[in-house]
Amino acid sequence: MIHLTRSGTTITRANGELVVLREEFSRVQCIRLRQLIDADLLRTIHERLAHSEFRAFESTAIGRDWTLADPALLHLLYMLANDPPFLQAIRDITGCEEIAMFQGRVYHMDPALGHDDSWHDDMRDNRLIAMSVNLSPAPFEGSAFQLRDRRSGEILHEVANTGLGDAIIFRIAGHLQHRNTELTGSALKTAFAGWFRSHQPDYYAWIRDQPVTP
């Protein structure tokens, strides 16, 4: 229904799909958008990823992985995620009219290196809604997304986001925490993940101050 393509965002509204997504998000605070990034664009992204540098990243409170050090590819993904029709679709689905822009990063997780993730809430920097898009060239095992109630510890939603180009969208709030379960097997996990934020300049104003290297 929602696809990010070379020519911009395409949205089909057949059979009330947007209403269904809005109701599902309201109920479980998380939805999956299948094939959000189309196959042709994914091929370009994978070609660039194959020749891109990744650097070790560690957050004491959350976990460890490798983060993309390729500003040009990152800005391509930013342009997709900040396309105005896509931002409006996310506002419509989540009810977060305050969304101004999306920022994030691309990361690798390698099961052989013990890369991990722990429960956290991402409650900072005006973050309202999070998104994680699966860019993994090969199917990975484990690393299911979980959303829980902070106080009770009850798992509210769980999804294995293993479809290439699929995205999960979920709410950031003080009463919620999320994590990815243990990554198993031998395949790397690669994802484009970040946050829809409020009280920011729009993407086109923000990017003017950002360096881009080929």
C-alpha cells in the first residue's frame, strides 16, 4: 500500500487499508509495512552497502553493533523517509500530527560477534514514532522485535521483521519499552532505523547544514 520508490512515495488506498493500519496501530502501537522500499531501489542500496564502511558502535545502556559510515547512502535513505507524502501517511496512521522529520542510521548486527540489544524506550530528542526497515541481503534468524509495558513487563506485541524492504513502525512513549531478541544463526542483520521527531526543521532545511561525501 505504501512504497518508497525512485520517483517518490506511492500510496494506494484500496479497500480501506489506511483505516485498517490506523486501527491496528491504535490497538497494538505497532504496524508492519510490507515492501516499503521497492525492489529496484533495494538493488541500488545493496550495491552501495557492499562497498560501504561500517564502524563499531556501542551504547552502554542498549547494546553493540556496526554503524554505517557512508553519508551519501544515509542521505539517500533520509530523502526517502522524509518525502512529504510519506511523512503525512505516518501522521495519518499514528495520529502524531507533530511529526516534522525522520532521522536515523543504518546498522549491521553480527551473531558471531555477540552483537546485542536490550530493553530501552528512546525517550529523548523529541522522538514520537520509531521505524526499522529490514535491508538484510540474506534472511537472518532471531532478532524479533518486541514491545512491552514498562511497569508490568507484559509483551504487548512481537514481530519478526524478516521481509526484505519491510518496515515496522511503533510508538515511543514513557510507558513502553522495546528491544530485538537475540540474533542467532550466521547471517548478518542490516537495518535502517530511526525516529520520526517533532519540533525540528523539515528535512530540506536541516540538510543544508549537513556535509555529504560521495
